[in-house]
Amino acid sequence: MDTYRLRKQIHKLPGKVIHAIPLPEPDVTEGHGARRQIGEICRSAGYKQVLLVTDQTLSSMGYDKAIEESLEAAGIGCTVFNGINSEPNIAIIEMGRKAAQECGAECIVALGGGSVMDTCKMVAASVKMPHLSVKTLLLKFLPVRGGSLPIINVPSTAGTGAELTVGAVVMNENGVKSSTVLIGLNVTNVVLDSELTVQAPRKVTAACGMDALSHCIEGAVSDTDVDEEDMHLSMEGVRLILQDLPVVMKEPENIEARLGMCRAAMYGGNAINTQLAGYVHAFAHSIGAKYHLPHGVAISLMLMPVLEFQKEVCMGKYAALARYCKLAGEDAADDTAAEAFLQAIRELMAECGMDAIVSPVWACDHDELIPMIAADSINYSSPVTLSNSQIKDILDSVTMKGDETEFTQDEISRIVALQRKFFRTGATLPVDWRIRQLKKLKAAVIEHEEEFEAALAEDLGRSRVEAYLCDIGPIIVEINEMLRGLKRWARPERHFSGLMCFPSMSTKVYKMPYGVSLVISPFNFPILLTIGVVAAAMSGGNTVVVKSSSKSSASTAALKKFFAEVFPPEYITLVDGGHDVADMCLAQRFDKIFYTGSPAVGKHVLAEAAKNLTPVALELGGETGNWCVVRKDADLKDAARKIAFFKLCNAGQICININQIAVAEEVAEPFIEALKEAFTAQIGEHAEANDEYPKLITDAAWDKCARLADEYRSRIIFGGTGDRQSRRYAPTMIYPVRINEHIVQHELFCPLLPIVPFKDADVDALMDTVAEREHPLAMYLFTKDMRWAERVMQTQQYGGGCINEVCIHMMVKGVPFNGTGHSGMGAYHGEWGFREFTHPQTVLKGATSLNLPLREHPYGGKAGVTKLIILRIFEQ
């Protein structure tokens, strides 16, 4: 028998098993403030001592006080256990059992949501089995001889239905959730107090409502034998939610609607007990576990895809629900009524804002999710058994597809929380693990090379050779350097602690990752300056959220697909969008931020990071651009050839590119002629018509370049032409330009090249003027006077530079790439990138014997004199 047929047979078992389990039949007390009747309920039952269990949030809001006062008025002792601040786990249950035993509780009052009530179920059962550890009680089915301790459930939300269900979901010692069905669970009372739900946040109300709705619908359509009363309760739950959830979303303090939602949630709990859940829950459990998505949100994501997929099989039952809820007439055809029911659900979700959930599901995770969903579905009695291919079809309907995803503040917050949770597991700490991830990254870059080249051609008009030379090749070189050196870089430094610390002799300095990092990358080298920085963060052991540029849309789409296929979102995720999305990212609390871009935005990034004291690395262009100085003794043809190559590269859109040239007027004419010849030789007389010549990133960038060229039209000596449709603008030489003109006092980031003449004898005055401006990212000198050149390079303030060369200083292995002042802070490339994404952590290993009392009192008398002498000796 194949797996599908076996699963189909197994699906029939839960419905039969559930009817063999005795279910609670509690008395229900309801109303606004109904929890104030608990004292009388307990007095009538004869209880003398009660354990009140709640969570820290509800306790801090004072919601437990009314119950305490009610019990006190009834003369009943009450012990409060409010230590629940997470999902049920072994430690919390053990603490709850101890509290119940110590106070001699005869009853447990559970005030809270599903976590509190599930904790109380296990506490009530484990108290009756004191000789067994809680760990041993986490079985699929747990018989409780004689029944559990009585429980009074007071749900604080209208969603889970845990007030009636006999199952408890508990996290085991490995962090894995499992469900235990308690046979003999003694829930004597349920108190529905609408007052508790009034203050629930709007999103919580909506998510809980969707959870309750899914319970009721799946109960109504399940493949089980159910009596008429239970079916009626499931259908009534659906009706109440369709009626009351829109009301409480608009009128949060509408008491009657709140009470209706409480009833519906309880009916949903009854549906789970008698009719079980279905594939909505199987999908939601698996997706929630994989992506740490809140249960109600995961339910909302999967509700419509599953209901629509089951439509043909469940048409009659959908139609019955439509007629019961007055969505269709009694004489309406089943297909018409069923569609009316589904449309009502769609409209409800839209009204509650649950129809626009950003799916976390990626296609690369399908192979992991499909068996999880199939395995979980065995626990339910679904109306249809899905094959693996059908499960995949449903997953496809909620899978993120490239640039369709629009990120919201909540979604970005969830991604950051997801990554922080993953980082805290310690998975990224082992160096061998990081090396494996870097190897995976390198292999993926090679595999996606053609996609990246196509994206760079679309965004920036790059030829295949230039794309590899400037973006893809350097990434592979960078990762190779990391793979060779990472173990050495990450090795802890050992230090002798010194006699002052005797007898503690050993101190280590560890290179620790920051944690969750944010990388904001630019448009001009969208592949290199994204993956290269991400690789540095990975080498340091960080997780990464990438915010790529919206201007380079093709590259961003390629990168988004790339990261989604290669790494899970809890490790690396790319978010795309405009400045609004960037600000949403900056509003989060990251542990490290790396920004590449303009000084103006860099200041904004730094200001936002300061709110959380987040360390920041900035790679900026410098506000006044990079200078290239050509002395009269320079090799003019060599200088011209190198300058022309660099200015043509990426159409001048490079942070270290030459913004302006200062040329000795004694050689200005031959240099200009040599530069014209070099441009023509390399790109032709009409660069704007050459498909190998890159284009400007946007129409706005082209327009800005053209406007500035028009302003200096009378001084253009080469170029000055462009094609707006292709966004190409020819390299354009402007001469002569005075050093105080505005065109040489800001970064151009385009193919314009102002040329400033100076007298060679006045070169030091020129350099003084350059030094007075904001520090550039790069500086280039062409001269044979090495003594002068080295003096200038050592006295000017800039990021990096070359003598008789351009740009290739950043390609040297083992050296940092960085700016200073308005051109940036921090450094990366190779080991410097590793250092940028780690922080030192000093740990001294103490000794427990031979401890000298030098640092301890007394400090007076002979003892003090002796200590002072010894300390001064140690100082040497």
C-alpha cells in the first residue's frame, strides 16, 4: 500500500478514537464580569483551597484581583501562581505542580489564554501522579486514574477553545511541541467573562477570531460521525463569528458581541473535541513552526487556500453552513450557496485585515514542509486526504514570488524576531558551520552567475565582462580569502593575565558575532556590495537582514530569489522596497548596521541607530568627491589611459571614482589630448550608442547629469552628448574649471569630468584646499616625485588611494576598504570584514586556590604597607 492510501486509511482513525475518550461537560457561567462569581462556584463545590494560575501580563493588569476577592469573600484560601511567561514547558508545569502540592489545592482556576489553560491541564493531571516526572507524562494519550484535579477555566481570549479541549500542547526539553490527550480531564466549570477580552489588541482579536472560526468550520466539515447537537454548536459558532467579529473590530467595547465571540470560541473547542480539526491546522502548525509565525496568523494565511481546495468535496457542507448563517436561501443550489459561504469568509478576513498577511513561505522550503504537513494531518479526520502533490499545490498558492511581496512594519519585526531567536540557539557560532555556509554561498554565486549578469545588464547596461570584472569575480575572490583565513581570524587570543591577577594566569579574547545585522546596499554595485558585505557578516557569525536598493530593481529581484533559494529566512532574508521600507528596517533594534551610500543618508542611518546605540559601519562617497592630481612630471599617456578606463567603468557611478582632475597647467593641453584619445580608443566617438557602455541608473540620474552638462556647455571640450531613452551619457570633459566652482564641491556620480588647472609650483596650496574640504573616500596622484606623493598620501585624510594607478587598491587581498569622516567609518574586505562584524569579548579564567589577599581589606597598618610594596613590584 502506498503512503497516500495508508494516510487515507489512518485519517479515519482519529474520528473513531476521539469518541471513545470521555469529554468534559462543564457548567458554563457567562456575562460581563462573570469571573466575580468564581468564589460562589467554589463554595458550592465545597473547595477550601484553590490555586489560581495566570500569566504575568494578566496579573500585571490586575485581572486576577477580582477572582482573589471573590474567593476571599467566600472564605476560600487562594494561592496565586503567575509565573507563566511563555508556552507550556516541562519546567513551568513542574513549578505549577509544586505550587498546587504546597498549598493543598483542591481545585485549579486557570485565568488566561491557551498557554495558561494547557499548563493547568498538565498540572491538574500531574498532581494526581506525584511519583512521575512531568517529562514522562508527555505521552500521546495520558490516562489519569480517578480524574484530574478539578479545573475552572476562565479564558482571556476568544479563540483557542482550550477551555473545553482535552488536549494540551507542551514544548519538550528539545524545544519541540507535542500534544497530549488527557483521558480523565476534569473541567468542572467554564467562566466566559467578556470583560477580559475588551482590552485585547485589534490584531489579537482578529487572529483569535480566525482561529475560532477555523475550529468551527473544520468541525462542521470533518469526516466523523457526529451527533446533531455537536454539529449545531459548530455551525452556531460560525454564525456568531460572522456576526460578531466585524462588530468587535469596529466597536471593541461592544459587550454583547464580545460575549458572542466567547461563546463561539468555546463551541470551537467543542468541535475540536468531537469533530477534530483538519488541513487548515496541519498547514498552520507546520508553517508556524518553520517560520515562528503566531498560530492565529498562520491559520489566517491558510484558511482560504484550504477551504477553496476542498470546495468540490465539501460543497454540500459549505452550502449547509451558508443556509444556517442566512447567507443563502433554502432553495439555493449547493454550488451557489457554497460560494456565498466562501465569499462571506473572504469579506470577513478583509474587514479584519487578515487578508493581507505577508507569507513567509519560500519554494525552497516545500520539501521540508510537505512531510511535516502530511504527518500532522494524520491527527485529524479531514474530509479529504491530500497527496503530496496536492499539498504542494496549496503551498504554491501562498509561496512568496519574487517582487510581489510588500513588506510591512509587522513583517519586518517578525523577521528580526525570527533571526534573533535563531541566533540565540548558537547555530552560527561554530566556525566550521560558518565555513560550510560560505562554501554554499560561493557555489550559489557561481550557479547564478548568468542571472546576475542579466540583471546588471538590465539595471546598469553592463556588458558581461564588466559585470564579472566588477561584481561577480570580486565576490568569489573575497569568499575564497574568507575560507582560507577564517579559522585563523576567529581563533581566540590568549593573554598572560599578569601577576596582578595571580593566581589566575589565563585570559582569552574571543571574537564574538554581534547578532542580527542589517545590511543596506546601494544600486551602483548591487550584487558585489550586497553579497560581499553579507559574506563578511556570515564570516563573523551573524544573521543578516538585507535591504537592497529599489533603483536596481532587476538585481534586487535576482538577489531576493537567490537568498531565498540558498538560505532560510531565519539566517538571511532580503527585504525590498523604497525609503519607507528602509526606515521600517531602521526602526528595528539590530545589533549591527552596515550602510553603503551617500553621506546624507548615512547621517540619517547613524541618527536612527543612535536611538538603540547600535554600532554602524558606513561606506560613503564623500560629499566633495575624489580628487585625481596629475603633476607635470607624470607619464601623461599612462595616466590618461588609466583615468579613461576608470571613468568609463559603470558610467562614473562608483563611490571611489574620480570626481575631478587637477592637472598642472604646464601639461594640461597634452594631457587633455591624451585623455580624449584614450576615451575614443576604449569606447568610441559616440559612447552613448555603444551597447557595451553602461547606463545611468534612472531617468532622474540622466536628467541631473544632462542639466549639469548644459550648465557648463560652453566649456565642454569632449563628449556632452547622450541618449535619454537608453540612459547613456558620453564621458564629458569640462575645462577649465576653477577650484571654488560648485561642480567640484560635490559628488557627481556620473560621466562628467571637470578638469581644474593649477601651477605645478603651487601644488601644495592645491592640496591644502583639498584638505580643507570633507574627507574623500579615495585619492589618486600621478607623478614621478615619490617623496612628494608619499608625503601627501600620509598627510591628507581620505579612505584609500593610489600613486600612478586608479581604483585597484581596493582589489588587494588582506587590506581594508574604508572611508573616514564624511566618506565613512569602519572597514571591510577579508579579515577586516570579519573584524567589522565581530566584537572582542575578554574572559579571564579564575582559580579557586592559592588566592593571595593582596586586593582584600585590611589596607592599613603593616599589612597595608606590605601589600603596597608587593603591588608596586607586580606593576613592573
